[in-house]
Amino acid sequence: MLAGLLHESHLMAFEHLPAKAAAMGAEAGFGQVLIYLTDLRGDVLRLAGVDGLDPGQAALGMGEDTELRVEGTVAGRAYQYGEILAGAEAGEEGAHWWVPLLDGTERMGVLRVTTTLDDPRAREDMRLLSALVALLLDSKRRSSDAHARLTRTEPLNIAAEMQWHLMPPPTYADGRVVIAAAMEPASRISGDAYDYATAGPVVHLSLFDAMGHDTAAGLTAHLAMGVCRNSRRQGAGLVETSERIERALIEQYGRSRYATGVLADLDTRTGALTWVNRGHHPPLIIRGGRWSTLLHCPPSHPMGTALGLPALLCHDQLEPGDRIVFYTDGITEARGGGDQEFGLERFTDFLIRHHADGLPVPETLRRLIHAVLDHHAGSLQDDATVLFCEWLGATAAPTVRAAALAGLPPREPAGGQRTNDRTWP
């Protein structure tokens, strides 16, 4: 199954992946394999077309739903919690199984696998097929407008089109840290941008909020992010990087455009956090899943204003399990009925309560964004972005915890060495 799909993948377009996955799945005894991908906001799961057909045509031909809600469905629970779940019976074909579709730790959607098989080996084969399909999706989506259309429930504005292609995946984990991010409004982002990257033991984190709510704000954030990446890849420190961003913004826009931001480096060997604040909200630390505090550091002026305030490098020591939270003002200052802000206290309480519930970090942020939207009657007047990082500690032991936090399904033993005839040693 896996060898056949790998062999076919080299000259395969995105549109042909669903049919190839189904054909190769038959090698492992799967009667049907369907691919459902989530939209940008994580509200729905949409059926990928088969062999060049659009999802609507494919569904008409197969009698399948083109779109499933994440809330209130078995498919949605598999997506939310990262678990393989049994769905409806499929008569003589067996049963439908819903399998999380994960590229690393990025939640892409689910597979629906129909089979008469129900044993640990079958579930392991489902997981392996899902992992390979996710890797192939990641490689094919970059050149596919069909994928972009499928994962959008409404048109993107120009700034959002740029921003979604600028940002790294919304989830990352490597056994040292778990990182997750969320941005809203998904189709109308303008000036917010986040970034993260690793270099040996150091994890870089940054968040930018550019002035305005138009395409120019998106261009400002795009420039700030590009300078940040270019500078750190040349070995520049955090303070120097922020100053290079300021110079680039002034060179391009004079003093008519600026961006606030936080740039930070985390040494995963020790938990030492260094950071610089350029006119932005201070980061939040949640410790022990019980209490929180703001990291105080004298802020410099926003990048692009040239007000002459010194940019100071600040230092804090994290403890294993600490969660660093960066956010833009669209989160805490979103106003609902009665002109009431969502507020820092409500924001912090939400994160602590959902940590106690044991939800995967990406799911916590998805629900947070929905809570902010509900508070604001479904329509935000400003970009709302959260970047979240949990440091797991300096040893290799946190790997299992990293998987759980990121929503990776637990790996079931296959029951013994594999054999082609599905017998057991």
C-alpha cells in the first residue's frame, strides 16, 4: 500500500491523490478511502474530489456528504482529539473509520476508511496510510489552486492571501516544545503575522501587529517578517533584528507605517528566554496550568516610528511545562454586547480551564478563537492572533507529552511482526 502510493506520488497532481489513495488502500483491505480537509478556521471538513472531479461531482457519484461540521460529528471528534474513531456501519463493506490526517502535528483533516477489518493491525495500517497521505498533501497543496479553493468557505482578501502563504504551519512539536498559533478573521487578516523556527537548541518566536486594516498593513507585516527571517539567518541578535526591521520600514514607508512586535529566543537546554518588546503587549506565562503572569520588559517604540527609545534585551527563566503566550490586541480588546472587552482575565482563564480539560493545544486555540468570535457577535473589527509555546523541559522524556499536547494519536502496537497474510506470530 505505502510503496505503491509513494511510487505514484512523484508525478501526481493534488486532484488525483484521493483516487490513488483509495486504490492503494485496497492493498491493505480497505474497501473505500475518502479524504476530508478542514477549512482555514477549523469549522468544517470538506470532501476532496476524486480523480479530477470537484467535490460536488464526486459526492453525487458516490452518494457522500461534501461537507461535515467539526462540532457534533464523529469525523469532527476524530479531528479535534486526534483519535481513530469508529463511525457508522456500512453493511457488507464493514464500517466507516475516521482517522486523523496529520502532517507532523498540523491537523489537515480526516480520512474515512471503510473496511470489514477491525484489529490493531488494521488500525495501524489506517494510521500509516493517513500519515503518508498527509505528507503528500503537504507537498501537492503548494502548487494547487484546487486545494486552496477546497479549504476556503469564503473568499480571502488580498492581505489574507499573502499572510496565509507567509506563516509557518499553525502547529509544531519536536519533544522540546509544542507551538500552536491561530489567526482570525481567517479571510480578512491584514496586519498580523507570527513566526517560529528552530536552530539547534534555540527556538525563535515572533509576533507582529502592523498598523492599519488594509492591504498596506499586510505588506508592512510581510516586510517585517521577511527582514526578521533574513536577519536571524545571518546571525543577528534580537535587538539588532528589531532595529533592522525598523530601518527597512522607514526606508520603504518613511514614518507613515509601523509595526509593534515581540521577538524571543528560547534555549530549550535550560529554559532561558530572551526577548525584546517593540511597543507590543507583554507576553503571558501560564505556569502549572493554574496561574499566570505577564513578562515585564521596558518596551521600545514600535518599529518604523524612530522615536529613539532604547530596545532592551530582557531575560526570564522558564520552568518545564511553562506556556508562553503572545497575542495581539484583537484578542483582548474585542468588544461584545454593551461594549465590553473580551479582556486579559477572560483570555487567561479560558487557556487555564482548557488546559485542565486535557485538550490538545491546537484544539484549545480553535475554541478560543470561536469564544472571541462569539463575544464579538461573529465579526471582528481587528485581527486577533495568538502564538503559544510550551517548553517541555531539557530531557528526551517529554516526547510523549509533546505528542499528546499537539493532538497526535497514541500509537497502538501492531500486535507483532507484520506478515503479508495478516497472521500473527
